[in-house]
Amino acid sequence: MKLNRLSASAALLGIVSLTAAGLKAPTNAAPLGESSNSSELAQRVGERPGDTCRRVRGANVLYTEPDMNSSEIANMLPNEQVNMIRNAFVGDDGGMWFELEDSVGNIGYMPAEARMDPGGPLESTLVNCAGQGQSPSSFPVTW
């Protein structure tokens, strides 16, 4: 009985594989090893519908909580494009923070202000994303 089931399964598998081998790829499919540059598969963080696109000014760190003593999630790169989830707010440590999603999808908190030049004034750690052909402008400080 088991032998009959095994041979029936093997025959069915053979028929399915021969049928599948005769299928053709869609006419708009790219050949193997080549990519199609006509469209992207996913939109970049900060460019999806509903995202607020910002760029990191200088290097920074993404934390699990709005507190410098919390765990670090990731190092942020200068000019990294991010999605700002929440504008500047006062964190657990009394400092100003942004809640954001980094370019690879980590969600956490980044200090909202820093001294970019030693001895200089506090400045925003985010800048607005530039439009086509424009340079990034400073993020308006509202706090």
C-alpha cells in the first residue's frame, strides 16, 4: 500500500516539474543577473507617503529611550536620510529629543540639539531634506 502511494507521488511530482519547465517568464521580466532600473522595489525611508524627510547633521547616535543613559541602537551617519516621527520634545533626562526611523528601519530617539562647533551655539541635529537641485536647509528650531 505504501509503495503504491510513493510511486503515485513520484509520478505526480514528475508531471508537475515537466509542466513547470515549460512555463515562460513574463515579457517584462529582466534576464537573470540583470536588474531593471526603470523602477525601485521599495521607497527610501523619508520618501514614503506620510514620512517627514530629514537628514542627520553630523554623526549621532540612535537610542532606545529619550535618555543618554539608555541603550544605543545604532550610529547615525552624517547626511543619513531619516523619517522624523515626532518633533523635538523634552526627554526623560531633561534634554531635547527627536523620535525617528533611521535609513534601515530602526526606530528610536536622537538628541535634538548639539554643539556642531566646539564653543559654538547649540544647533539642531537634523536638517530638512533638500528638494531636487537644492541644498539642505537648517531644520527650523521651534523649542
